[in-house]
Amino acid sequence: MNSLQKMLLLFVAVLLSASTVSGQNHENLVSYSAEEEGPSIVVIKWEVKDTDIISDYVLQKSLTGNNSDYHNFNIRCVRAGRSYRCEDVVYKGSSDETAAIGNVFYRLNVTHNDGTSHIYFQESATYTTSAVRRTWGSIKSMFQ
């Protein structure tokens, strides 16, 4: 086997191991989902095994799914025991259409009591915006 073949096999092995690691979720996570629940509304749910180890969490959002594009955003989340439920109102991108279909990406960044930070999951959802055009109030609310 020549050196080029060895390098290629090594490269493929590294890619496979990297994709396996990035596809894993945190051991404290029981389940999660992000699904459209009506026009312009995406519901993000997750359940954990132990809430006592969690000191804080931030749900982050991206329209591209690239790691550098995720940002924190204000969203109302409700906790019931070990389960969490958040609703995100999704706005269409800039276009002349009155309705649009797109993807939005979410990830959950959790801080444990020991100060360590963990990405519990990354998930995407497909959404359909309503046919109502944006108003200035809805544009301002996107940035709150």
C-alpha cells in the first residue's frame, strides 16, 4: 500500500470519527425535538435526566446551521419537572413573497454547576411563515 492510499484511509478515518463525535448528545439528555406547530411557530422541547446539575442554559439559533452563525436569543421557555418547552416565532427572510418555507437550526448550550459548558443537542426544523407581511412592530420584536 503506497503512502497516498495510507493518507487517504487516515483522512477517511478522521472524518468518520469526527462525524460520530459531533452527532453525539450529552449523557444527561433524555430526548429533544424541534418541530413546527403552526405557521411561523417552532416548538423546541427537551428532557434531561437530572436538573440538579444544571445551573443555566441558553438556547441558540442559526438560519444557516454554521457554528459561527449561532446566536443567543430571547425566548420564553417553560419548565415542568425535567422537561422544557420553548416557542420560537420564526420570521421569513427578506423577499417580496408574503409567505416562505425555510429551515432554522437550534442548539442548547448548558452550563453545569461545576462551571463547565456543554452543547446538549443541535436540531433543525422546517417552518412555513404566514402570509401576513411584516410590520415594524414584528421586525423590532425579532431583535429583542
